[in-house]
Amino acid sequence: MSNGVPGLLSLRPLREEDLPRLFEIQLDEEARHLAAFVTEEAKNREAYLAKHQKILADPEITNRGVEVDGKLVGSVAVFPIEGDIELTYWIRRDLWGRGVATAAVAGLLEEVAVRPIHARVIEDNSGSVRVLERNGFVRIGSEDAFADARQATVTELIYKLD
């Protein structure tokens, strides 16, 4: 995949040995603020690794490592929740605005045939709104919820791809 991405982007199955690097990537405070729905527990390395080892073992979750020029820069996944399939992704902050997230999501959507897929994004995360809309997601609603990372109630936009 290329699509204007800085370097060669590829997706591969996420492995347990990727988890320490992903842990470091998700500690970025600006990213945590924009993600909003991350807990303080995610800052605890052992708790993070234990949680994500269980996620990797779950056959219902399609979890991919995102690489640029062979280096792990994030992850993209779809997972079942409350009867829906939901998209999630996390890309290293220095690559924001460079097409990496858009291309990673597009790659996963090519691989995962199930539809619909839902996604949620905090209303002030304009970068993630663009990623979803560029990949064909359509806004279907919104919901106010308490966001741990902000310690406040925020509006979450709800998207769907048919």
C-alpha cells in the first residue's frame, strides 16, 4: 500500500512481541486526550500487556499491526461489541496527517468482509473523523459519555460502514 503514505505501509497479524512497542505508542498524552476513552490502567505496563494478550487470543477480533517501512507504528482492528462489529486503530503521533491511518483502515476493510462496521470518535478529533469519512463511513448519530482520559462528559460521534 502507498496512497501518499511516507514509506511502504503494510498490515500483518499482530503478535505478542509487538505489545511492548504498542504500549509505548499509546502512552502519548496528546493521543490519549484525543482517544478520550482510555483508562489510567492503560498506563500500567503489566495491566496493558495482560489485557492485550487476551485480545490477541480472541478469535473474534481481527487485529493487525501497522508497519511503515517494516517498523511497527500502530495497530488497527475490528472487534465484536454488543452485537455490532466496531473498528479501532492507534497510530504513532508523528505520523498523523500523513495518510497512515487512512491507508491502514482501508487495508483492514479490504481484508474484513463483514458489514456493517461501526466506529466511534470524539467530536473534536477531526483527524479521525477524516479517516473514517475517507473510508466510506457515514455519521449515524452521537452520544454523550464520560471519557476517562478527559475526566469529563464528551460527545462521541457514531459512524457506520455498510
